[in-house]
Amino acid sequence: MAEKIEDRRPPVTSTGTVGWVRANLLYPWYNALLTVIAGWAIYSAVKPFIQWAIINASITLDPAVAKEYSGAAWGFVRDMWPVFMVGIYPEEYRWRPAVALLIILALVMLTLVERFRGTKWLYALWGCSPVAVFLIIHGGFFTGLEVVDTHYWGGLMLTLILASVAMLFAFPISVLLALGRTSDMPIIKSFCVAYIELVRGVPLITILFMASVVLPLFLPTDMELDKVLRAMVGITMFFSAYLAENIRGGLQGLGKGQYEAADAIGMSYWQKTVLIVLPQALRIVIPPMVNNFIGILKDTSLVGIVGLVDLLQIAFATTSNPKWFGKLEEAYVFVALWYWILCYSLSRYSQHLEKKYASK
Amino acid sequence: MSQIHTATHLADNPVIIEMDGVNKWYDQFHVLKDINLQVRQQEKVVICGPSGSGKSTLIRTLNRLEEHQEGNIIVDGTTLTNDTKNIEVIRREVGMVFQQFNLFPHLSILDNVTIGPVWVRKMPRKQAEEIAYSFLERVGIGEQAHKFPGQLSGGQQQRVAIARALAMQPKIMLFDEPTSALDPEMIKEVLDVMRELADQGMTMICVTHEMGFAREVADTMVFMDQGQIVEYAPAKEFFTNPREERCKAFLEQILNH
């Protein structure tokens, strides 16, 4: 009779960090050579940036002192960062966007607590939050706060508002468009196909121009549509078409058997769609959908063209300030860092969602 | 040849399904040819035949997963038409089990079974869960109610699928090759559940190649070929003395492989 063989640990030299370095970086000799060459190339490419950004950089708030350093003048960012955050939003009211941000952060924190997640009151709070944020930042109505017109909105705040509004509205619209496009009803289907193909066939800039220049031509002269609102509508329209195509991919990726099983139980079209089809289809399309969301976030930078001062436009505005004239590199690096933080967080969140749903 | 096939040996039971001159085409292809079939309450019908003979299509017309173009289908007193309301009424009374199980992978086993009663039958969740547990118990999956379909074996998934159909408390159960996608060692556990269901008097129509099961459970055997009902007979007669050549050849093949 065969004896039972005990489990043994794998040999150290072929697994773990040591094994990985040996297998991928050093062995055989030409890999070692490549490692050295690549290492040198990376070093020489990054070195000037490190020198500029860290070694020769200054953080003084005095532009005259900063001139003595050959590297970056981070004092500019230290001095101007509130403007990057909120644009020309009046200084005495800057606490209001801060409060709005705190509200959102508090909600995120609450959502992270396992015990509160999925409770009705938390959903209700999230549902109210856009209105609350708007009221705090805009003021007026019954709040007793001084009105700050959207004309004064700018910076990172404007970028985030544009992107979140676009995501919030584009998502349900695109679900309806995708369902319409896959439906059997000819009129609805052709409307959805026409909308998607029309909007997808035009660059976002064109749509923004149309929304801000052409649209007012059709409206009565005394009726002025808010500039920010026009941009929101344009971006939402544009991305709902893109998102719709991704979601349609998910709908078609679902096996025929799922539809039949739902039918066989006697579910109506909407029961089938909401309970069976969408939960599965949306999971399939999490990666392309987040890709779209990242696209929305970055493409909001195009609103500069129709005269809004978003995070990117602020970079131009602040560097024409006589005090810190021409600090373009610092401004761009700072702005790029913000876009990267936001997009990377979205991407990490999507990976988290994928993992969470993959286990089921 | 419009002879109506009906189970004379069960003549006391009322007719619950009636197919009257049913024809169906896929484009030019004539899949169901002049089907005249009656099924009586508590009758167990097994439909067999070579692949492509239209047997799956036949049972799928009974709950309108497939549309027929000619003839009448009356299920439990309701005539199948394009009217969505009619179709939903019939689907509530007709449970179906598929070859590929088709459980909802994003829902737990329990939710898979309660989703029909809760949303379609508008049953309170508490009551639906009680019913779900009792059916899961009956098919031997009681302890796994909180797992997800992907965590169960094929045989277990198919038993859950049966529980899901039963939880709607249907009057008729349709089985579309329920064991064809299963590993051999799991076929028995599914057939056992079906056998038990038959013993409890459910009206059943099964498309299957499991002739041992058919011989044991079926009241009536239907043999189909090329879209037609070729032979219709009480099970005993069918297995001991098939009349049609095609049917004999098929049985030879399937019983002696």
C-alpha cells in the first residue's frame, strides 16, 4: 500500500521575492544586462524631474526668495491652493464649499461602517445630499445664505460638480437608452439608436458649443440659461450615449437562459429587467463603465472652451497673477496630481467592486 | 391525420393541456407539424425522440417561450394568445426546469426560490421563505440556502431549480432534458426528486432520454420525429410493443448503447 506523502514547503530559491528576482531580473546573463540598462534609463529620465521638483525646489511664500532657487516654487501652490479648489468663489464664503465637502466625506465614512451600509436612512441621506450641496454652495431659496451665482463657481469644485452631476444623470439615462435599443418596440428602438449614433458621432466640444452658443438662439431673448447648467446638460447628453453602448454590451452578454428562467416564473418585463437582467448586466460592465466615468471626469476640462473656469482653466488664471507670474509648470503638476488622484481612486474603487462581485 | 392524442386510460381526469392542430415554423423550417395532444391532470407524459425532432420546442410552446403560428393551445382553461396578461397567467401555473438549470447567479439559493412567490405571486416575504425552506428541504438542499448557485454542484443546482419552480405552486411542471447537462453520478439525485414529485400527483411533461425513469414513472409516452408525433401510447405498451419502425429503431439504439 502506498504511504501517504506529507505536504512540504516549496524550495526558497524558486519562489518568494528571492526566486522572483532571480527568475525575472538576473537570470540568464542577458536579463541581468537588461536590468542594468533599464535601471539606468529610468534613473536618467526621472532624475531631472526629481531635481526640479524636490532637490532644488523651494516652499517659501515669498516670490522674491523663491527666485533664488532653480527648481520648483511650491510656495505658489501653497499660496494659491484655495483658488485652485474653488476658483473665484468669494473669499468670505469659502467655508461653504468646505462644509459641502465635509457632508459628502461624512456620508462616505458612514457608508464605510458595515452596520449602516444598505440601511434606508443612509440611502435617504445620499439621496438628499446633491440638493444639500447645491443649496450650501449656491445659497438663496429658504437657506438665508447669500446667493453665490454659478458664474463664480470654479476650480476643483466645479470639476467635481460637473463630473458628479454628469455621472448621476448619465447613468439612468444610459440604462434606459440601452434597454430601449435592445427592446422589440420599433419606435422606441429607433429613437434610441438614432440618439446614440447621433451623439456618438459628434465630438464633445461640438456638443458643448451647441449647448452654449446654438441653444440660446432658439430660446426667447429674455430667458437666459445658466452657463454651468448648459455645460452639465451637454456633458450628460454626450456620456449617456457612450455609457448606453457599454451597458448594451452587458445586456447582450447575459445568457438567453436567464431571460427564459425569469419568463418561465411569470415575471413581467420590468420585474425581469430590474430583478434579473440589470443586476447581472451592470456587474459585467463595471470596468468599461468606470472607464467612462474616468473619461467624464477628465473631459470636463473641455468646458474651458465655453468660458467656465474649471480646475484646468484655473491653472492659466493663477499663473497670470503678477505675484507668481508664469509658474506654469508648478500649476500643471499640481492640477495633474489632482486629476490623477481622482481617476486613480475611481479605478481602485472599480477594482474593489469587481472583486466583491467576482466571488458570487 | 388529425387524430387527437389523449390518455384514454386516465379518462376520469379532466384535460389540463390541450394542443389543437399546432404548427410552428422557424423561418421556412417546419418544426412542429400538426400537433394534437391532450394532457390530463396528474398525467405524467414523457416525450422522447432524436435530437432536432421538436420535442423541446413542443414543451416550450406550452408556456410561450416559443410562439406557435397555427392552432390552439389551451393551458388550465386559458388560451395562449399574444396577450401578455394571458401569458403571465399561464406561466404562473406552469413551472419549468431547464437543461442548463438557469439559476440566477447573483442571488442566493434562498432568493432564487423566493423571488417568484414574492414578486409574481405578491406573497409576504416571511411566508415565501417558509415555503422556500420547505421545498429546499424536500429536494435536499435545506442547509445550503444561503450559498450562491456557483458554489453548488450541477445536480444540486438542478434540484434548486426544481424547488424554484415548485415554490410558485404550479399545477403543471415541464422538464426540458433536466439531466442532460449533468455528470453521470448526479443524474440519480435529480431523477429521485422528480420521481417523488410524480408520486405526489403532479402533472408532468418531461423531455428526457432517461428511459429507465420513463418506464417507471410515465403514464404516457410520446415519440417524436421530424416535428411530428410518431407514436403515442401508454408507457407499458410503448416499451413492450412499439408499433412504428422509427420508434423501434430509436428505442433499440437508446436502450442498447
